[in-house]
Amino acid sequence: MGNKCCSKRQDQELALAYPTGGYKKSDYTFGQTHINSGSGVGAGGLVQKHNNGGSLDSRYTPDPNHRGPLKIGGKAGVDIIRTRTTPTGVPGVVLKRVVVALYDYKSRDESDLSFMKGDRMEVIDDTESDWWRVVNLTTRQEGLIPLNFVAEERSVNSEDWFFENVLRKEADKLLLAEENPRGTFLVRPSEHNPNGYSLSVKDWEDGRGYHVKHYRIKPLDNGGYYIATNQTFPSLQALVMAYSKNALGLCHILSRPCPKPQPQMWDLGPELRDKYEIPRSEIQLLRKLGRGNFGEVFYGKWRNSIDVAVKTLREGTMSTAAFLQEAAIMKKFRHNRLVALYAVCSQVGTPVKFPFKQLSNTRIEFLLQEEPIYIVQEYMSKGSLLDFLREGDGRYLHFEDLIYIATQVASGMEYLESKLLIHRDLAARNVLIADNNVAKICDFGLARVIADDEYCPKQGSRFPVKWTAPEAIIYGKFSIKSDVWSYGILLMELFTYGQVPYPGMHSREVIENIERGFRMPKPTNHYFPDNIYQLLLQCWDAVPEKRPTFEFLNHYFESFSVTSEVPYREVQD
């Protein structure tokens, strides 16, 4: 288990490339009549707590329409630097800028600050996009905090029930967790109305069991919100409080907010946010997970506290410079469907520089160091998707779970597509799984930064034939469209629970049959809808330009309807 990328090497048939080319948040008692907000009581006895905006704009996912120059180094958080204080309009009077903790956090080095959920902190310096300097208003301690662990005080983002970056399918997964009772809910931004929201509620029906119902929260011209026209509210908070007292036409009273998973950490600690190198002594290797593309993979701890996966470079597999180049790419690109790289461990040697014209004319510099080199990255507890499907809990996944994984992989690849990156080895063995069927792409550092959308490997390089597009096999030309072909093969692995592609065929047979127009038939021993099989055939079009984009594939699976469930429920007036 764990980050065991590429552990099933016997399934990879390789061939040589041809020689061509203190604030107390609202104390709601959900499901009961008593609600103590401390924010004032409005008309009709509804507690009013106005939404001040304060949205922390996530930068995990790029604009899917972006096709401009390569951008690198985007970080989670806000892009606009806000001032420490806010003018009030009264001369000489300013308001402190205060954030509230959404989660507990334990400090990781000397510069950051531990805090508890609900702690109020005054912002002193917000000039960095990942870490802000604050003063804890309870303990009076000063230090750095991770930005995505807090929200502006009194903003809708500070509410336990508000999930800013969650789509419908992910909301379903979170709400349907076994520990959540009927009536567990969350509010998320609408995927269709930029000014609206969606309310998602866990429900139960005889003969159907647990499922999730979704309701549109529509905006009023005066700034309020409503689900049914006969019940309007001045804020989202007031709406939630009302439906926590009385169902008012919903499937169930809002009983409790859905638990929030902790956000992604992109650095081991604030002192390492601009550093790649960490001492080898800080890493404890605890358990071997398997073998990766270039060496062994271990589960370990950083400073005996943080779970990490450690990849090593097998001597002679590839140059140290190339391995460190992979680390450089992985560190710079951030997306919640890509495995995060934290650091590199090695010993000091001769400096090596990698000039990338595509990276805004910057130069990425590492120190050439003695083998074995460690790449320290995010630990994924369930291991590779391939092992998960064959030997783990993935054997029992339902079809809608498989769709969820397909969506996540497409989302990560859409991000690489927008950054003009190619993966070159997209397969189930190179997707990792964590709790709640969270999927992330690994080894994307093997991608090559490209100016002309195409990459030609050196003569004699090897690649997995069964996952590789024909133009890459025959002409050695890789592009994002060859990744689309590989994604189609990955989908076949996914929906057949880890079956080897082209069963019974050797590499040479696969190449010859593909050239003659052969494509894998639709499986008969697994549920495989015709519309998804037709999508696979599009991914395997002989003409690369006719294959769909990852933007299209991501949207396709995001909107894929598994059941006959009504997309949004209406509440009768």
C-alpha cells in the first residue's frame, strides 16, 4: 500500500523507441430549536449574521481556457495582497483584520504557530500566498500560519458547513460517509450560477437507502437568498439556521454540518517553502512500499511527525540531473489531483543548472549530490490505483465510485494540459489513492516542458507499449493527445478492476493490431455503458487532433449521471 507507484512491473511490456525522431463562531444547535448566534435577531426571529464575502480564492485549478504562455509557481491562496487593517470611513479609526481557525494545527518548525479550531488571529503580514504572519488573540503568540487553515472572521468561508472548492460528486462522497447521520449537510458554490449556491443534504428512503439530495440556493436582487420563494433570508447563515429549526419542505431538517477534511499542505513547514533540500537525518524510513520507476519507494516520517512517501533513485537508471529535474517540475506545479512534492534529500556536490526557456526564462538550480537521492512527497495511504483495484478495497467499488476516480484523474490531466505539460506514462499504476477514494496523479515530473506541444524521446528509450499512442510508438512523438490515448487505456483498467490491457497479446501484436485499426472491444464481464465505451474509442482515434481534450473529459465525467436522481430538488411554495 501507500505510494507504491509502478509496483506491478510485470504488467508493463516495454519496447525500444524507433530511431525516428476568541471570536466564538455561531453556536448553532442543528436540528434543535435553540440557536445562539450572538449576531443579532432579525425579522421573524431569525438570527442574522451578514456575509462579508472574504472568500479565500483557491488557485489549485487553472482556467481551463488558458492556452497562453507557460505559467509556473502558482500557489494556493489569494493573489491580491490585502492590508492588515480596514478603513472604517471614520478618520483615525481602522478595524483589525481578523481570521478564524477552521482546523487544529500543530506547528512544524520554529517559525510557525500552533492553534486550535475557533482561535481568532490578527493578520500582521499577508504578503506571502501560502503562509501569513499573525498574532493569536487568545495566547498573544506571534508566528506563521497556513493560509488555507483559516478564513476571514464572520465570512461565509468561516462557517463549518461551507465548502468552497467542492463539486457535486465530491459533496456526495463526503456526505455519504458512514458516520454521517441523515440530515448531514453542506453548502457549496453553484457550478452553474456564479452568484448562487447549492445545498446538499444526506437523506434516507426505504428501498433506496442513503443518498444525497441537492437544492438550489438562489440569490435575491437585494443580496438575500432563497430556496422557495415564500421563504427568503438576508444571508446564507440565516437560511441555514432557519432550515436547521424546521425542514420547511426540505427532505429533512439540517441536523449537522458535514465534517471538513483538512486542506492540502504544499510544504513540510514554512521554513521549507522556498527550499528543496532537507537533511537526510530528518527522514525516517519505516516501511518499504515497493519499487517505482527509478528505485524503491518507502513510507516514512519527517521529523518523526509528518507522514511522507520517499522515492529513491536506483543507481544507473537515469542521471542525477534528470532525476532532480523531475523534482523541480513536481515542486513547481500544484493541483489537488497531483501528488505534492515536499523536498529532496542528498549530499552537497557540484552545482547543476537546468535552463528552461519555457519557465519564464528562469533557471532552476539544484546541487548535484551523491546517490541515492530521496524525493520526499505526499503519502497516499491506499497505494496505487492498480493495486487498489486488484487487491485492496477497490475490488468492492461501485460504478459511481469508478466515475469519481475517472473525474479526478481527468481534472489533474486538465491542469497539466493547461500548463503545456505531457505525462508520457499515464496508467493506473501511476495514480495513487487515499481515504475516501481520493485519487492523485504521480510521476508527472516525467513530463517534459514543451514549446511545440510535442516531445520526441531519444533513440533507445523505453516506454509501456500497451498504454502508448501509435504515433508515439511508431514515430516517437508524444503530446497531450498521446496522454489522452493513455487515459482511455487507464479507463479500461479502471472499469475492469485492474485487468491487463489487450489481454493475451504481446507488445509486437499490440503494435501490429493497432496499425490495422484494432481497438480493445467493450468488456462483457463488467458493467460498461455504451456511451463510455464510445468515449474510449474517441480517445483512441488514429488522428491525434480528433481526440478529445482533457478539459472536455473532465467536464464529461463531472456531469455524468449514474442514477435517475433528479439533479436538483424543488421546494414547493
